[in-house]
Amino acid sequence: MSGPSLEEVLRRRRVLVCVGAGGVGKTTLAAAVALRAAALGRSALVCTIDPARRLANALGLTWLGNAPTAVPAEVLAREGIRLAAPLQAMMLDLKASWDELIQRQAPPGQHERILQNRFYQTLSTALAGSQEYIALERLGQLRERSDAELIVLDTPPTAHALDFLDAPSRILDFLDNEAARWLLDPALRASRISLRLAHWGGGWAAKTIGRIIGGDTLEELAAFLGAVSGMNEGFRERARAVRALLASPETGFLLVAGASPERREEALRFHAVLGDRGLQRDGVVVNRVQEEPPASADSELEGLHEPLRSELVRTLGEARALAERDRLSVRLLREGTAPVPLVAVPRFSAEIHDLRALWRAGSYLLGEAAIL
């Protein structure tokens, strides 16, 4: 028995998380999902992680920032699209979101000290897991503050499913690392920000690591851990809240996959991990599937001069081979993810870069159109 259709999911979910590997079109499909939810009468907000401007351009906007922006009705109307509820979009600003979190969570007097610290600046911009963590943190904030009936989250590209799902735990492990605290204990206990390595009691471990990465670097790390030490419980509470939100009955996951064999296997692994975690799998979207060329294509090549005809015959054969490969992938994905509903979205002749193309992609999501 198949689960609810994607249309049913859009009508009842509060949060829909689009997950999958990088390069499969999550950002575009997240926007198409939110657009169609608004057309069904549910106010929707799509939050993208993609730093490119593709989502803003596709929605007819010139800019997206770290706060929700309404998609104007007149912009939609120019493309012949009428929504039954408001549509908003935003693009996560990694650094600004971390800074905002520090402003809320840091003990009095510690805000600027943390914001200026080099280790914090690395954490908030480049540390593995920081983007995934802040995306989930931001999702929790939106769930609490936004009046949108459906929030669609476009997640960061990940090589492994656990990179996203375990991000809160990894960041907490970094902030609460017992080994680092043991090493830096003299500095932390003294609560001095500018202690030199020599002032830490000359411990062998501190001296050895100090020679490798430099005393100034250890100072910065000691300063950072000391400054955030009072925030760890707050971070843990937020992480627990986010994990509870992901496991909540009001939250579902939409897995976006590619049709190549590599992408297919990635998707099947991701699907299994979601199930093992007890998370709600609402659907699988196989994106950019090659459609079978029309049967009339061969006759249309008759009469063309060489070498153009031979080139086109070869191209047509390659397209048919690719369509057969993708058809097999879709079948294997459907079998491997059943009973979760699966839909296929074709490879369009041009990149999706405007509202009309987003609307067309949405027609495949809701079953209004299908690959033959």
C-alpha cells in the first residue's frame, strides 16, 4: 500500500525537509513544493541554503536575505500564476545566523568576545557541520516564530546522510570536548583570555601541541572554550528541541534523488537512514530524468545531409540509452523505497530559472503531469 500522495502531504504537514546529495536539484524542488502548497491554499515559506541567487531569480525576486521575503502577487500574476495563500522565501546567511544565536545565548558581557574570536569565526563559517547545525537551528526558530502553515527547508548538500542528521551532535561534541578541556584546563580555570602557553604550567601536552599549531592558536581556543562554557546547556537544549522537531509527527522528509546509478545508491542509503532514525519519509523525487525521444524523431532526420544526419542519429541513440538507464533507476528506486510515494521529474531543455518553469516542475510533483 502506498502512503499519502505529495498533495496530501502538502495539505497537512507543518514542516517538510528536502534532503539528498548535492547537485540533485533540492533548491529548485523545495521552491516548487512551497509554490504548489501556496496554490493549494496553505501559506508557505521556503528556506534555502544555496548561496547562489538561483532561488531568488526563479521566484521573480532580485534578492533574498536571512529573513522571510514575500513573493509579490503582481510578480506571480505576470506569469499567469494565482496563489490561494501567501508565499515567502529566504536564504540562510550562515554567519549572520550564528551571530544571532550567540547574541541570544551568550552570557552577559561575552557577546563581543565570542564574535571576535578566531575559533568562533571558523566555527560560524567553515567548520564541518556548522552549516547543517545552523540550518536546523534556524528551522526551529522558524517553527516557533513564523505564521506560515508550511515551512519547506532546503538542506545543505551532503556526501553522507548522517552529515545532516548528526550535525547538532557533532557541534555539541566540539563545544564540549573533554580532551580539549583537560588540555586547556589551566587557562580555563584561570579565566584569563590572553594567557601565554608558558603560563599554563608548562604541561608536556600543551607544549607539544603548542609547537605544532602555535601558542597563539591555543590561546584563541582556550579563550573560545572559556567564553562559551556557560552556553553549552543552552546549545544542548536547542539541539534536543531540534531533534524532537525532526521526529515530530508534523515534520516530514522529501528525498530528492538523481537517476544515475551513483545517485540512486546514495538515495537508497539516505532513505534507509531516515527509516532507521524513525523519521517520516513522505516522498521520493527522482529529478532530471531523461525522457524517451519521440518515435517520430527517426523520420524527422530523413533528408538531412551528412555529416549532420549521422551526428544527430548518434545523439538520438545516446538519448535513448540514457532514457533506458533512467527508467531502470526509477524502477529500482520505486522498489527500494516502497511504500513511500515516488514521482519523477524530467530533465528540462533549460535550467529552471523562473516562476513558470517552477510551476511546470510542480505539475510533476502533484501528478498533473508524468513522464511517459
